[in-house]
Amino acid sequence: MAQFYGVPAGLGWGGTKSKQPEAQSAYENTLGMVLELAAGADFLFGAGLLDSAQQMSLEELVIADEVFGMVTRLLRGVAVERETLAVDLIKKLSFKGDYLFEPHTRAHVRALWQARLSETGTYDGWKSAGSPHLEDKARAVADGILASPAPEFPAELDREFNDIIAAAESGRF
Amino acid sequence: MAHADKCYVGKRVKLELLSQDDVRQIHEATLDIIESVGVKFYSQNALDVLEANGASVDPETTVAKIPAAVVEKAMSTVPHEFTLGARNPEYDLPLDGEHIYISSDGCGVFSRDPISGEVRSSRKEDLENCAKVVQALDNVSATSAVVSAQDCPTETRVLHEFDACLRNSEKHNIVVSIKEDWEARSLIRMAEALAGGTEELKLRPMFTAIICTVSPLHQERFGMDLALVLAEAGIPVSFYPMPILGATGPVTIAGSAVVNNAEFISGATLVQLAHPGAKVIHGGGPTAMYMNSGAYASNSPEALLLRSCQGHMADFYGVPAWYGAGATTAKEPGIQSAYENALAMFMAYANGADVTFGTGLLDGSRILCLENMVVDDEIIGVVKRILTGIEVSEETLAVDLIKKMGFNGNYDGWKNAGAKTTTEKAQEKVAEILATPAVPFPADLGAEFDAIIAAAAEEAATV
């Protein structure tokens, strides 16, 4: 409908019923995200909330960030053109699985999505790291962010905000 | 209600990932590769069929270069729709583009204890338990050799895996690891016993065979010999390429889609030439790789996009599409397995998959985890509903109702109910399913299965 009227679409999203970050919040929010963005949403409103948008969860926010990266890559789709079809390369390598060493691979490999939160290594590696749950990794990411300072807020804006809030609180508006 | 009715999505919501022109370019590049580079076949039977039908075969290199006209003639005889049979006809699965199904996954080697999280080598009893869970779930439509029965003799393992699935579930079965002629013949005999005869098996094939090709552009000896034997018996064959982006196929998705498609098309062409009308399925589980670790990326966005190309190619050829979805790289059931499998299943079905293979394994198809299958069952239910889309009609618009009506929400309840996560609830459901007996298996069939497996073991011992 937003496209029909030529206005941006900002859709409600992420109001999972889950009471803590877990499998249900993951699949509900993921399916909601891919469906709403594929249907034309320009932005989604609701990252980081649980229990029907009643509780804030920083872990959930960090997880949403990871999934958003995957979904945006999916929505960019597949380029089908001479360079990406790579017919000459397929002919050159024929029956040899040596694509890793080709300039074509080096030229495009950096475009591949890289996980920041998801577990992508070996099972033994995960075990020796203490078998971390994804929600604990998300918490660690959030804690790391909280331990570093926020981007600076200009001093004059800071004063102006304080003045406006003080004025509103003293009933001068 | 027949099981398939629960899997009906009708004219489903589809993503237009590839344009018709994109599909045509991938098709033409595929024909170019098959004709100019060819495909390396290791089966003499396959090479004989191809040569007799116009392919140019080099006996030294065993490469068959198949002209486009031969491929196109062969592909003109593929059946567009057919039904997968089940032990109980209530679970027959029509493949007609309007139903979607998920099977359990394949070829894992470990099993995870739901309580301790300990992981051990897989055994036949794991397959029995998995088949019971598949039987109990509404959205999982077929059993498979989800893990290897490593406590059974290697010569007859495939038969034991089939035996475990069929004795504990009435649903269709997916066979993956057949390597020897006696295994194929014994499986066909078991399937005929289930179907009630040779002709009955052709109409209602009791299993589908997944035949893995080797990227890039190799067709193994046993895979092709098997495809020929099964095609003749009326068993559907899913050629299953698994190129890895940037390793055994180009790093660009479109290029690996060409490699994937060339492996499917060369296999399908072979069986159509030998047995016109043979049931073939456009399959595959292509993946990506995490370039920083070299680890297998079964569910990275690029892997999902590459698999999605298959659905579009299958539509173009008018054959059922069957591909990997659900093989999460997560090491335990939980958040990552849920978001990866949700995306994988959504992308698969929204891009034309009829069947996905499959659910139940963690760590990139290595570790059996039954509670994760229960969670996937829930996810697939949501995906199905999404795919059926939105009906806009006078009844559903309900304008009169809106005019008539005016206006019209808990954490405490959840805490009081024990604060269980979805994964914990799924563990309880698995325990409940495993505590109840399997659906009864007819005693005469059981005796026949035992005799066939014993005969195969004897035959294997003489080889």
C-alpha cells in the first residue's frame, strides 16, 4: 500500500512473544524481517524487544543486527552477468576444484557475507571455547559496547537539550 | 485428513530472485559447458548410453561431451508431476508444485544427548528414534538415513538404516549412501515388499534416492550405475550437486549455479536417454565457505541464494525441486539454529523448492538433535502459512464488519508455567514421543526385511 501511495513504509516488527532471547524469538523475528523487507518495507520498527514489545533486551538487539546482515544480503539477490557466470573460468578449470587459487575468486571473495555472532568454526573449537550459547555471545558484544564511550554529543546541543527539558519540567511551556 | 493436505500451499508466494532472462542465461551457459567441456563419467554403462545417443565420449579421459540437442531431447521426456509413496498411503506425497515437504536430513555421524549435551557416534537406535519423531510431527513428511547406523556392518548398513526408518514410521523414506549393486537390489526388494509388487512400486515409489555428484563436473561410477538401476525400477532420483562457492565452483553465485545445474542436467539426461520418463528431481546442497576459517557455511546468505537458483532452474525444466535447507552450523539447539533454519526454509520454498532435505542435524549436518527437529516443525508451520499468502476478496476485506464494529493482551503466566524455553518444550515433546510405542509394523514384512538383509550380508561376504 505504501508503494501505491508513493510514501516510505515503516512497519512494526519484532514483537515476539518470547520472554527471553531463544529459539522462538529467533525464528519469529527472522521470518518477520525477511517477509516485511521483501514486501517493500523501508524500515522496521521494533528491534530489541521481547514479550510482545514489553521488555527491552540488548542481547536481542545484537542478534537482530546479525540477522539483518544476512537478510540484506539475501535481498540483494543474485547478479547474473558475464563476470558472475564465469563461463570461461569454468571451462578453464574443467574438472579441477581449484577455484580457491583463481584471481576471479580473489576479486569477489570479499563480497561474501561474514558472520559476526553466529558460530561458524568447528565443533571442537566451540567446545574448547567453553561451548558458549549464542545469547551469551550477544551479551558479551553488548557489554563491550557499553564499556566504550558513546559518540560525542556537541556541548552546545547538550546545553540546549537541558534547557528545553528544564523548561518543560518547570511548566514554562 | 491425508497428510499431504496439511502440506498444501497452492499457488504460493514466490520471490522473483531470478528473471526469466537470468534463468535462460544460466541454462545456456550450462549447455555450453556440457557440450564444450563435457562431464567426467566413471561408469562404463553411463558412457555407453551417452555415446549411443550422440554424445562424444573419450575412452581415455572418460569425458562425455553432450550436444545441446541431445540434452534438450532427453529433457523433453521428464515427468513434471509424480507421487512419492509411503508405507501407509495416507502419507503419500504428491509433487505437483502446490505442496511443500521437509524430510529429516542425511548422513550425520553423531548423536547429541538432549539432557547432558554429550555427543557420541551414531547408532541404528538413533534412526529408530528419529523415525518415531518424524512420524509424530505434522510438518515433517519423510524419514531418511539422518545419521549413519555405525553399529551395523558396513556391507548392509544402508539396509539397516532403511529397516530402522520403515519399522518406526509410515512415511516416505530418503536413501542417500547406496554404493553397491547388492544394496540397490536389496532395497528395491524391500520397497517392493512394502508397495505390494514391482508395478505397484513404480506407481508409489517407497523411497527417493539422493545421488551426490562430485563438483566440478564429475559423475561417480556407483552413483550413475545406481541411477540407471533405480530409474528402471521407477524410483525417483535426485541428483545432488554440492559445489562450494570459491572452492569447487566459482565464488560468484551465478557461476556455481551453472556448475550445479550442469551436474544435474548431465545426470538427468543420462537416465532419460536410458529410461525415458524416469522420475528425476533437481536436487543439491551447494554451500559457501567462511574464508577466514575455511569452515563449511551451509547456511550463509550466499549458500541460500545459490540453492534458491535451483528452484528457478527446476521450474524452467518443469521438474520437482529438492534441496538442502535446515543444516544449521549451530553447535546446539537454540537461537542460531532457529534463525538459520528459518531463513533457509523460507528461501527454499519461496524460490520453488518442493521438498527440502532436511531437518534434525546440527554442526553442518553432523550431529543428530531431535528437539531441534521439533522446533523446525514449528518453523515450517509458520513458513507454510506465510507462503499461502493473502486472499483479497469481499469476504476477507470484511468492510461491512469493520463498519459495524468499534474497537477492541503475559509475562506472569509464563513465569508461573515454569519459564520454559522453546527448546526445553521441544525436549519434552521428544521424550513424550519416544515413550510411546511405534506404529505397528506387519510381522510378515518384518520377517521379509530380515531375510533380505541376511541374504545381502551373505552376498556381500562372497564378493
